[in-house]
Amino acid sequence: MACGKMMLSGVLRDSRGFTLIEVIIAAVILFAALVIGAVAHRASVRVIDKSAAVIAASDALPSIVENIKADLSNHENKGSGHYGPNITYEWSAVETKSSPDILSEFSETTGGMEYGRFDVAMKTVTVKLTRTSNGKEHVFPYEYQELACFQNTQAVQLNRPLPQMMNGASP
């Protein structure tokens, strides 16, 4: 080796630095790695945003269903509302089957039977839940069946007696 030069397969080479081709190849490899990393980061941020939206919607849904159930018991068939600062919802219900003039119902409040005249309707409820966060909207459609029971204020006279209560007295 003489004066910073070395012999490599019969060709004299300068050992002081890289050639232009080596620098360009290294830059292309580095740039490709940075692009792949940026794309992977962006995809993971999207997945995290979507997951947060799904979790927030899933947390809100039970309360929203209870609100809709209360609205259905007031003979409403559509509505909208808010759940927290980021979630809004719109809903509509369509009666799929009904049975008028039922004589008793189970009360979720008291845990017992209530006697009187009731109308019962199976309704298909469609809910569009929207979560807005960081300027992005995530929309979640839901559909479920709800059994709605209404006190019949215009009772039809039937040719059958009301059922007897536990103590033997009629309601």
C-alpha cells in the first residue's frame, strides 16, 4: 500500500472515501426505509383512531338504546340525540309486528306483572351513531329489534274477563 492507495483485484483504488455511486445507493436505501416507516406509522395512527371510535361507540350504545326505548314507549318512531361531546345519533323505528289489547305485561321496574290493556309492538330500530374526533367523523350503523309496550288508553271491550290477581281481586 502506497500513499493511501490499495490494490483491489488488479485495480488501484483510493481508500479515502466513497464513490458517488455508493453514496447514491446508500441514499436510496435510506429514503426507502424512511418511506416505509412513514407509511407504517400513518397506517397505525388510522387503526388507533378507528379503534378509539369503536370503543367510544360501544360504550355509548347501551345508554343510547335506553334513551330510544324510552322514546318508543312515548309512541315516537324517530329521533336524535347526543352522548357526550363527540357522539351524536339519529334513529328511526318501523313496526314489524304488533299485538293489540294484551291484558298484562311484565314490569322491568317492579319485577312483577302489571294488569290492564296494553298494545305490544315489535319494532326494527335503525341507529346511525357518529363520533367526531380531531376533525374526523366515524359513522357506525346499528339495527336491532325492540319490543315496545304501550298502555292502551282506548281499550276495546272484550268478551272475556280480566285475569285474577294473586289475592283474588280484579285489577
